[in-house]
Amino acid sequence: MAEIEVGSVEELPPGSMRLVPAGALTIGVFNCAGALYAIEDRCSHDDGPLCEGDWEPELCIVVCPRHGARFDLQTGIPMTLPAFESVPTYPVSVREDGVIVLEVPD
Ligand code: FES
């Protein structure tokens, strides 16, 4: 696994999202009421830019802007059609120095 520094935890307050380049991937890191989640910015239905539309911080759900499938940010599991396959999620944590760290496959 490789570690990517996302920024300080103050820079990603509750209700915010940041897109993070990670090699060939782009990953959205979300702060849902203090809990951090990371999911690939690619919808499992038709490769839409999953993290670049609306999301619901109070429910920790992201809504694909292309056809409207809703995904659980914690698990990547789709909650509505037209998507039926999960989107990869990644471990994300806050280091002792307050920096958010994303773990992605090498
Ligand atoms: S590309 Fe996301 S729902 Fe179709």
C-alpha cells in the first residue's frame, strides 16, 4: 500500500470533499460529520465522475451525477439502480500530526 497525504484535517471540515489524484486513480475523500471516507471517483455503472456531483453528508451517500445511482460512502455499495456493483473504497485516517492519510494499492 502507498500512503498519500490529503492535507490537514482542518482543510477538510465536516460536509466537505476533496478529490485526490492517486496514480491512475482519482479518489474522493469525504468528511461525513467527522468520519472520513474515501471512494474511487468512477461510477461502477458507466464510469461517471462519481464524486463530482451531489452528496448527502447527513446520510454519507454520494449520488452519481450521470444517471443518479446512490452509493454508501462507507462501503461503496450501490443503494439504487442503475448501478449494481460496488465502487472501491480505501482506508483513510488522521495521523498524529493532524494530516489526513489515504492508503491506496501500489
Ligand atoms: S454512470 Fe453513474 S449511474 Fe450511470
